Amino acid sequence: MKDFIIIGHKAVTAPFSLNDLPGAAGRMDILCRCVNAALFLSHGMRRDVRVYLVLKGEPAPPKLVRFEGNEVRYLSPDERSAASLIRKALEKSAQEFWVESTPGVSIRKGDFGDVLSELNKRVIYLREDGEDIRGKEFEDPLFVLGDHLGMTEEEEKLIETYEHEIAGVGPLSLHADHCVVLLHNEMDRKEYLKRSTYSEPDDNSGYRTQAPA
Amino acid sequence: MKDFIIIGHKAVTAPFSLNDLPGAAGRMDILCRCVNAALFLSHGMRRDVRVYLVLKGEPAPPKLVRFEGNEVRYLSPDERSAASLIRKALEKSAQEFWVESTPGVSIRKGDFGDVLSELNKRVIYLREDGEDIRGKEFEDPLFVLGDHLGMTEEEEKLIETYEHEIAGVGPLSLHADHCVVLLHNEMDRKEYLKRSTYSEPDDNSGYRTQAPA
């Protein structure tokens, strides 16, 4: 399973208007684009991906919203569609455990530390100055990305309590969703190479049976 | 200059509601995400990029909308923001020449063939089965991408009247905006390497002065 955690430092924790995601909803647009980048292929969904959004904005922080690629329904690639499912999740009374709001989307009370502890995996923390992802292999990875505000000192300290590495996607500082696209591409290439070496080509996995020419 | 042309086969050619970009506006959401992917860095704009959108939907096709990275204003990363500037452009009476609707955004009557002829550059056509972009260098490139419907036979024939190549971004079929992110990353890496070899490190270009560790 490929897990992504994205922290929305201002993302609101009550139902919001779909017409002002960047403003009134606290840069909810960033989180919505990360959901898109993590889950969508051109004609399908990445079923081996889970996305955890950490909502830290008013009025009732912190809350966690989870999208599961193998279960999710009613999700289209546009920002407003992801936002609408997040809003539906926020309409639920959040508990200390996961409650499903729509198929494949769940919500709970909880902070960044709670989801780290629940997943209890080695952390790959994406940061501008991190070690280049090119050529790296990621087995059952957990990627952690900040929003436009990056990551707080407290959040970095939390990461340091886990086995972790700091990774970067290239020479320029990019939006979180663009980083997610680059991470997937690196993993897609590695998986494609493995498949072409070890398995039958026509396994309906969505991978092309011809190598990129 | 890095030019991108994205063809919206159903994208409407009259002002539309910002609340239904995928439906009533004819998958305008795809074009908006491409504008984002082409122009945005984490804390700034890619000034050396122009994006041309070919709108081929009803009621008055075809129209061209251009975003110029070195001029554009009032553009935020969210889909609705790009959509709102496209809508403002569609409120103008389109002519046979470019008319600026807001700073850095212009509109004209015209089709895919018109923008190809205006730019008159070698074409890099992004297609699922294209030759891998990794390791390629792109000098003053013109990238052409289709929307969810890909490219028509007629459009492919137009491309073939220019010097061109067919390029691909990896083993899976991806959304156009994800392809744009991958193209930029490849070019960013090449430019970074050139700069670290040939020029002073602190030139305020936004490139990090330290190599990715």
C-alpha cells in the first residue's frame, strides 16, 4: 500500500462552501489537488493508494480524512469533487475512530501524530532540500507532505521519532500535488521494470506491455 | 520560451458557470489544471511559459485562450481561479487576432492549426506510446497534449505537417496536467545541471544553489 499524508495547516474542520476553497476553506484546494494527484490515472483509479488529510484549521481541529483508492466512489478528478466528499465527511460527527462518510472516504478526530502512530511505518518526508528520489525504490511507502506553509518544527520532531528519510523531487520548490505526481512516476517506472523482468506481460494491471520506445 | 497547447474537445466557447467545470463547461477542469501545472511553482510563477488552450465545444468553436507566464495576474493555483480568467476571456468578442481580457490572458478565434502555424515550431506531441522523455533535452519546446479524448486523427495529421516527435512520460496513461508536471521536472533538472556547470550559483533564478543531496 502507498500511503500519503498531507497536512492542511489552515484547512477548516466544519462544512465549508465549495465556492471558496482557497479562502474561507483554508487552502482546501491544495488538499483536493493532492487527492487527485495521488489517486487518478487517465482512465482509472490507483487502487493501492490511501490518502490521509490532516485538517488543522478552525473550528474543531484536528481532524483526519482518509481516501482509500480501492474503495472510493463518487470521486471525479476536479477539485470541487474531492472538496464535496471532504465536506460530506465533515458533516459527520467525528469520533476517536474512523467513520465512513461516503464509500472509501472516512473521518476521525485526530492529529498528524495519530495517523503516524496508526500506520506505524517508515516515513518519507518530502522537503525541498531532501535527497533526490530518482533511482530510489519505495517499498510499502508512507510519504508525508506539507501544504503552502511547509511543516512546523513540532511536526518535524514527530517525524523524527520514526525511522525516516528526507526526500526531494528536483531542483525547484513545487506544490505538494506536483510532488505527488513525481513520486508516482518514479514508482510506476520501477514497478514497470520489475514486471517486465519477472512476470507475464498481459496481466491487466494497466501497465503497457511494450517498453517506452 | 516553453509553449504548451492543450486541446479541449468539449470545452465550451461561451461564458460558463464556475460551479460545474467538468459537466456544463465541457471538462474545462482539465484545462484549468493544465494551466496550474504549466505555470505554478511553489512560491511563484514560471515566467518562461505560455499555455494555449484550444476550445472546441459549443456554441462558437473554435477559440484559443492564451496564458502568458511573464504577464499573467490575478491567477491563483485553484481550478476555479483559472476558470474565472477563461470565462472573462470568453466574455470578450473574439476576433481573428489576440485580444487581452485580463493581464496576461488573451483570446482569439482560431483552431489548433492556427496556433501551430502562429508558433511555427518543432512539435513535441505527448502520447501514451511516445518515446520516453527521460534524458531528453528540450530547447524552446512546444508540447501538445490532448484532453480526456486524446487527439483526433485530423489533429494528428496537422501535427505531422510540422517537424515533430512523439514523446511519453512513463509506463502508465496519465492525465494531461500530470504529464505537464513531469515535463517541467525533466526540464528543471536539465537546466539545473547546466546552471551548476556554466554559471554563477546565486543568480536569483529560483534554482537552489546546492545540488540535491
